[in-house]
Amino acid sequence: MSRESITKLAYAGLMAALCYVGYAIFPAINASGTKVHVGNAFVVLGALLLGGLYGGLAGAVGLSLADILGGYAASAPRTFICKLVIGLIVGLVAHRAARISENHSHAYIIKWSAIAAIAGLGLNCVFEPALKYVWFTLLTPNPDKAASAIAALLAVTTYTTIINAVINSVAGVILYNALRPALKKASILPVVSAG
């Protein structure tokens, strides 16, 4: 295993732990069946640092564990899928479209890390209720939960999901842009290939 792979795995483990802590430990606000938490900020940070696959998997593992250990084991599979998708979208925008691992100005990195975070968490505002609808209609039929999911989807999403997306986008972008120069200076910033 190469040094770069080991470094990425270590960072992914750290991001998974931070996702767990961001959801399970930090104070959160419960509203309309959704928890406003900072766990998604670490999914975004992981995808910005490591690319979509590693960042998405780290978030999926960390936040699914938070669900399981927090008494919400039934929602852990949906959480895994949603967090993986967030990471993949953030990584796609940041590393394939913008190539933020390459040398660019600080303003360019801030702009594209923000666009990537908004793309990933914005898509989640629609994807998560759509997944819930499919889940409770086809996979584990529950008419009440399916109706609730479609109501959220038709309303684009609940205010809680939007608040969660905004908070986590801002936090993830701030963390990435604060850590990136220090990691780069120490020569431990992972390089994510655009291919």
C-alpha cells in the first residue's frame, strides 16, 4: 500500500470520527423529525480534502454509526446512501470540475469549495426526501412515512433540511479553507486526481 493510500485512509478514519462527533456529541436541534447537526460539515470537509469517494464513504460510515448507536438503526441504510451521495457530488464538483487540488488562487479555492458544498448539500435537500419516499413506498412499505416524505419533497424540503444544508456548507468551507494552507505547508495535503 502506498504512502498516499495510507494517508487517505487515515484521513478518512478521522473524517468518519468527526462526522460521528458532529452528529452524536455536539449539541443539536431537533425540528420536524430532522436533526440540525454539524456532521454533514465533515462529510463536505472529507470530500474536499480526500475526493468524493473517500469523503463520502467516511461520512457514510461515521453518520450511519451515529444513527445506529443513537437508537435510529432503521434509518442507518438511508443515511449511508445520502452521505455517500453528498460526498460524491462535492468531490465531483471540487475535484473533477474545479480541480482544487491543483495550484489556484485562494479566492478560486474558496469559490469552488463553496460551490461544491452547496451542490452536494443542496442536492441532498431533494435527494433525501425522494429516497425516503422510494424507501417507504417500495422497500419497506409504510404509507404514513411515504406520505410524509412526499410532502417534504413537494415542499422542496423542510426548513430544517435547508438550515442544516446552509450551516454545514458554511462550516465545511471554512474548515477546509482554514486547514488547506496548513496541510499544504506541512506537505500532508492529500492530492486528489481529477481523473
